[in-house]
Amino acid sequence: MKLSFYLISIFLVAACKQRAGTTSVVKVKKENCIACKAPSRLASFASVVNAKNNEPLTKDEMVWIQGGTFHMGSNDFPDAKPVHAVTVDGFYMDEHEVTNAQFEKFVKATGYLTVSERPLNPADYPGVPVEKLAPGSAVFTPPAHKVSLDDPLQWWQYISGADWKHPQGPGSSIKGKENEPVVQVSYVDAAAYAKWAGKRLPTEAEWEFAARSGRNNSKYYWGNDLKPKGKWVANIFQGSFPEANSLEDGYKTVAPVKSFPPNSYGLFDMDGNVWEWCEDYYRSDYYKSSVSKNPKGPKDSFDPDEPGTVKRVQRGGSFLCSDQYCIRYKAGSRGKGEISSASNNLGFRCVRDKALL
């Protein structure tokens, strides 16, 4: 069931739609825009999973990243300036995004309930009728015709019953899609999985170092050509956004992991497919004061577009990124998300320190 437009507008408070405390639509430059991402969910839940993964820790499906020094950030995005030298120690990283099969194993072992599956607290949504507060999440729902790109409400819907098992709502399923990245997971959910698995979420610096794989100055993480040798090497949006996806890369939404070539470090889908949660709090001004050795992000969160909302960094873009609109799959760019928010283009991967293996 789709919620009323009023309730949807409360949930859709992403930076590219409105300023905090208003419902007015603002027009922004596409280098500032992250509206191919999920809208925020206002409630902020805390969750700790106590169950432990009883399986022995291994490095299966993880890649050792040697570590080193690189230039982090991008001059093309206001919150990714200045470009600065960063050194990270070596770490293991999942070679692909956490899949539905992997996440299902975690849920079966722990009984974990994701944020999108939990009841909503009416106190967090003043003015919204209680009967409208059904658990659910944000789903990309493209319009049937061309629309103005000023208002993401035209292609994002809050769908009751949308969760990791039903990524696009009650009529959808992950059956037969075990090898696709799990989506509809908030930061809270991703951190809980990582703890159970004996891993952790990557720092933003670790993520970018791994994605660049030695390419310090390239436009994209894979190089400078959008289509090397005429082929798409990442799952992003082609066609007229948001209504007409030409499917040139073969995928309308998420692609199974390892559908595109890995980078030189052996990592898959560091561009496009789904946004990936990082451990760092998000601050738009953090790079001005970031430490140069193993930065772990600021001590707190601040987004001038939504003051008072706790956000973490997201990286890599998704299948909705398009040069027409959201270009945050490009090298050095940053994403952000409220910690209890989820969507059908948001997932994660984990890392592990060498000492743990």
C-alpha cells in the first residue's frame, strides 16, 4: 500500500528536495545533488545485535588491500574539497556487496528485525494519522512521463511493507535473487550485520582508497572514459532520468554481484549498483580538518541541509546515478544518509583488520 502524499513528503527530506523545517522545493546543481539516493526516515532507532557468528572467521570472498597513500576527495563536489593526501593501513575488504543470501543467514541466526520492518513511533511523526504509520521504506517508482528534475517526490515513494525481503514492496521478493546485493538496509542494520560477522564497516578513507585501486586522478574509479572500449563497466542509469531507462548496461535496478569486471584490486561494483554505508559520520566541512593518517571521520554529524539529523557517509553511487542528474558515482564524490533510513538502492560491504584473521 502506498502512503498518502502527505506522509511521503514527511519522509522525503533529502538534501536535493527541501531545506530542514520547510516543505519548499529547491533547485540545486547536479554536482550538489544526491537525490538518486534514498530520502531520510525521521525516526532514529538504536539497535545492537548480541548474537555472535559461530562460524570460524575466514578471508573467503575478501580481498587484502595493502594500504598506502593517495589523494582523497574531488574538486568537483563542494563537500569533497579540498583534495588532500591520506594514508591508510592495510585491511581486508569484501570483494562484493553483502548479498541477500548472506544477510538472510544473519537474520536466521539472530532473529534480527531491520528498521524498515519495525513499528513506527507516532511521537516521531507529529501530525500524521496513526493508521498511516505502517512499517516500510523508500522505493524508486519512476513516472510514466518526463518530469521536472526539481522534485524527487515524483520518483520516490514510501511503500508500506517494503523491506529487505520485499525490496519494492509487498508484491516483490528476493526469491531467485540470492546473489543480488541486499538493499533496504539502514546504517543501523549494516552495523549490526558487520558486528555479527566479526567485521566492521569501512571508513570513508578505506573505501575510497580501495575504489581508486591506484588511480589517483581519474574521472571515474575505473578510468577516464565513461564506456571503456564502448562497454558499460558499472550499473548506472542510461536514458532519460527518471522515466525512461534505456537499459544499455542490461539492468533496470540492482545487478547480481560480479556482473561487471572487478577493479585492479579484485573488488566488484565499487561504482554504481547500490550505495554503500561507511562508518564515518557525515560533515560537509570535514575534509578541511581531516587527519592524514587513518582518518575515521568527525566526532559528530552535521549536514547544513538537515541540521539535527544524524547522518553517516555513503559511497559509490547506485543504479540510479545519471549524468543527467545525480553524478555522485564519480571518483572522490560523497553520499550521506540518515542512520535509520533505507531504500531499494542502498546496501553495504564490510572490512576486517588483518589482526582478526
